[in-house]
Amino acid sequence: MNQSAPNLFADRYVLPEGDRSGTISVVDTMPWQRCWACGSLSNEAGDAFCNDCGAALDERSYRATLTTPDALIGPALVPTIDAEEVRLLLPEVVAQVAEDDLVLTLLHDHGPTTLAAPLDEFAALDLGMTLARLLVYLHDHALVLGSLAMTDLEVMPSGRVRLRDAAGLRRVEADQASAAVRTDLMALAELLEQLTVTPRTTRRLSEEAAAAAEAEQPGLPLLLRQVRTGECTNALTLLTRLEAMRAERALPVCLRQIVGAATHVGIVRDHNEDSYLTLQLAANNNSSFQAIGLYLVSDGMGGHAAGELASGLAMRAAAQLVMQAYLAQALDPEHGYNQVEVGELVRRAVLAANEAVVNEARAQGNDMGATLTMALVVGDRVTVGNVGDSRTYRYHEGRLIRISKDHSLVQRLVDLGQIADQDIYTHPQRNAVLRSLGDRREVEVDIFHERVRAGDALLLCSDGQWEMTHDPEMELLLAADDDPHVICERLIAAANRAGGEDNIASILVRFADIPGGI
């Protein structure tokens, strides 16, 4: 079919030689008839620039498809779709020209603006809902989308995502619809897995194993697995599940925060350079409970007076920014939770702490510095910011799981495979910190997002704690009592029994369900 088309289509578009199936490149020899930049039709032959937008009216190449009128496929079907909101998700058609028994469909090319993986969960859910809505419409109108790849998506200047290509878009007969719909759902699940780097779990022989997989990977991973195993059978069900998931993640689950904290100078040092802050905000209005917590541990460096000054400055600067920029608006019942915004807030708080230490160090002419690990907790959502080798852990089902990553020489050696993780505690350079507050104006902040459950806990501590009481011992101490105050005192005592070589600071936050009546 395509081989018989003339090289000059409709006396205007130069077609490529050879195979003309799939997406081809054509050249518009009359670019003044329609401006490629603004779509203006008011230009005349010989105009070098568009009269409306000023774009150069040179010969221009377009991506295009060549089909027959009775077998439209791919982007050639887009103009036949009545719903504008659906066309806005599909490839943008510049023009569609018919000649003899062929139809040439020209596509707008916005350039290389493809999505970059991995997406955060909110962005992935938003994209998933957008594409699921597209599938709902297509399937309701006897259309299917076909294969779907990351390279088929493009990001518009407004931030909106649309399909750059839809080569598999086609009409489907009723007796083939079920299989074609399943193919569409599988393609969308595969795309979301790629964009979120989601690990696969599949149902095997054991129902218990499948249930365990669901418990370990709730949310989007579970839903994508259900698409693959055929438990989610249509686009409307998928859309409904994605919308519910997005709404549920926009509203944190309320948990009670039970807090303990302690600090000690240790056995070897003669003054304490560690600082900590715990701040809890609880509100109950019309039986709606809201709990927010801010927790910080900072380990000062720089010798007598300078170290404790640095950690105190860091602690106050970070806390002040969070209180001023977030806590007041967070009490508004209409204020939703946005993980990206909270992550940026925590990053700004750590940067404010760094600025405070840098300014004071330069004013005093010394090399004071500090580490900082902080957690902003809203309901069951935890956002951790970290610079240095103070740590934040999550305690879950009897296991202590490190959230933050040390910015230290020994951690770098572990990452390079030059020493084992256990060697961190004995290596002669174990105190060498590669990143800290006060070292320079610009500092890179690590941000981590966690979701906790009732029964979980957060442990924030300085290196004087975790270096003296290794993770297995801290696990045992956390399991031995429910009272965070008691546990923090026992953690301090254990660190001192092990030598107390540094100052020690620890915060423990336990999470519990909200009892009735609160």
C-alpha cells in the first residue's frame, strides 16, 4: 500500500523513499500555509517569518503516518475521537490530508521531553490515573491503545503529560475486546513499574506466600501485581483503585506519638556538644484528631564551646523554619498533605540550619560544625532530612532499619566494598565525616520518606549512641519496654557501659492507634 504513494503527497509533502509503514518523516514544502509554531494560517508564499509569532518558515520535517481511509490505525484515529479531553492525551495531530486512497497524518513534535524514572509515588499515581481514564474512554468506544513505553510519553511545557506516539491505537471487534483490554492493562502496569522501579511479586502455588507478598508490598506494587494476575480486569476498576489510593495517600492516617528523649556527656568527654529537640502538636476538632511531630538530633563539632553552639544553632534554625512555614497551615483542616512539598520543606530546614552555622563560624573565625538528622512526622508519614553521621532508624516488627545514610569516610568505604559494614565500628578513620553543617555554604541534603504503622517506632541518635551500642543491641533494648523514656535512659546507660567515648543523644518516638474518645 504505502509503496505506491507518490514521493510528493498532495503536491506539498515529500515522503521518504522505501518503506513507509509505521511512523515516517515527511517534509512540508509549503510551511507558510500553516505556521509550525503557532498554527497561523495567515501567512503567504514567500514569507520568511510568521506574521503572528515570528517563527522562521523554513521547510520543516514532521513525524507522520500513512494509512488507508478504511483501515485507520495509530495517530490517524485521533481526529475521529470527539472528546477533546481525550485528544489532549493522545499524539497532537497537526494536519490530516487525503489523496486518492491514502491518508497522511502529521504529528506535532515537541522535542525530547520524555519522563525520567523513577517517579515519586504521587507523580506515578497521577500519571496512572491519567492513562487509566484514557483507557476507560477508549475501551468504551471499541478502541484499544496497544503497547506503551516510556519513550511514548512526553512532558508538555505546562507540565501536562501526553502520548507522543500511539502506534498501536486501533478499533477492536467485540469478540477480541477482552484479550485486547487485558493487553492494554498489562502495558500500563508494565509502564508504571518501569517509571517507579517497582519490584515484581507474582502469585505462585502458596496462598500464604501470596498473602505475605501483599503485606510486604501494599499500595501500588500490590495493585500492579493484581493487574498482571488478572484480579483487576478492566480500566474502570484500575482507575477507581488508583483514585482511592491517591486520595488515601493525600490524607495521612492519624497515629498517636509517644516520645522519650535523653542526652548524656558520656564517660570520656568533659562537655556535651549534642543537642536534641522534640516538638509535638496535637489537635482535636469535631472528633478529628491530628498529630504532628518534629524531632531533631544534632552533634556539634569544633571543640569546647563551639560544638555545643553549632548544634544549638542548627537545631533552632531548622525548627524555626518548620514552625513558621508549615505548622500553622498544617492545622487548617482543608490543608492537604503533599509529600513532595514536605520533602522540600525539610530540605529547606536543613539548609537554614547550615546557613546559621556557617554564618556563626565565619563571625567567630573558627571551624565549628554539626551533623543533623531530623524527622517531620504527620500522622503516619515520616520525612527525614540528614547531613552527617547522626542517624534515624525505623523500628518495625522487632527489626531496626536504618533510614538515613552516614556521610562518613567509613560508609564510603563500605559502599565501595573495601570494608565490611561491621568494620565501621573499629576502623581508625571512623570519626571522619565527609559532609556536615557549617563546612560550606552549599550542602547536599538527603531526604527520605517513610510510612509507619501502629507499633512502629523512630529512633534518632548521635554517633555516640550507635557506635557504642550496635544495631542488634539497640533492637533488644527497644523490644524490652514500651516506655520511650525508659528505653532512652537504657540506651544511654548501655552506651556508657560500652565506653561512653562520645556525647550521646537519643529520641524515641513510638506510634500507636488513636484510642476512642480522644
